[in-house]
Amino acid sequence: MRYRALVVSGHGVASGRAADSPYPAGTIALQTPAFLAQGLDLSGYFPGTLNLDFPGCRWELQQPDYLFPSLAWTDLHPPETFSFWRIRLHLSERDQAAEGLIYYPHPETKARHFQSPSRLEVLAPFLPDLLPGASLELEVNPQQLRAIPVARLRARLLEFLKFRVLAAQESFFEMDLSSCRAWLAVQWPEASDLTDGEVQSTLDQARTLYTESRLVG
């Protein structure tokens, strides 16, 4: 499975380029010996991450190729858990492909520098011409990695709800979220890819747009 990605600027901590980073050598360089000791050799990759954005999406990650729980790689904060997935980058303009790894410090164990849900950090060989603003394709195993198009799904759900809310008005919202999700599972199964928060936000938007209360004030 391939997904189109946009190269964006990162925090500069993985490579050590950030002026205020507590890790002047970069976190990847510091972590590499710890990963090697656990069986993952990163010597073929540039010691920094390639930051890829997938606008409007959220990633669902499972079954990593490598999992390192509670890895102690610095004395500046507690151990972190890391997962890696093998991927392939396709640079269509140059008809070039490169093997890489998704680098995923688990947010629940990470001290700082969190990423947007629409972004992935990738380790790859040095690709000098791949600057912010460039695009490429990320090839993944769909059984392990899936980009959920949250923005598109929410727009489609809002359209699905439109005439139902217009007809029922406030009575439509007498269902609690759990009941609404059960109803959607039958009436509009695509909503199963959305989180409770995403469904609730869409319901709130539908209430604002389609009920008579929008005219009050």
C-alpha cells in the first residue's frame, strides 16, 4: 500500500540541529548503540529523521517489526519505548526507491517533542535533495500500518447527518454517544474508523449547522 507524503521540517532534535536541544549529538546517534545491543543496526541510515506529513490523516500502527520496551538511552529522563516498521520510500520524480524504517517513540513514554497524529518520522539513507516541501510515496504493509483519512471521513459523516438532523432537529441528539455509534455501525459503517472524540466533534458541528438553534442570537 502506498501513501503520498509531504516532507516537512521537524524539531531538529533527532539530528541534533536544534539550537536548544539537550542532545547536541542528536538523539538518533545517542540511541543507536542501545538499539544495536538489542539487535537493530541503524548504521545504514542517516542519524536524523525524515519527517513526513499526511494532511487530514491519522495513523493506525500495529505489529511493529521491532519493539524495544523501556529502553534506557539517556540519564536526562526515564526509559522510553520504541517501535520500528520496515517501509520503502519512492521518489517518483527521480525514479528512485530507498528502504527505511518508521521510528516511533511511544508518546506515553516520551518526555517532550511530540508529533502530530498526521506525521511519521522515518529513518532512511541520506537523501540530500529531499527538502521540506518535497513529496514522495511511502510504501507500507497494510496489515501493520494504515492512514485513516479523518478529515474526509468527518466531511462525509457531516453530509450523511445533514438531512437526518434537519428533519429531526434537537430530538436527533437525544441519543448518547454510545447509542449513536451503534446506530452508525449499521447505517454508516465508515464511521467505525473515527474515534469517539472525532464522532462527537462531528455531531457538535452538525448540531451547530443544521438545527434551528443556529438561528438564535
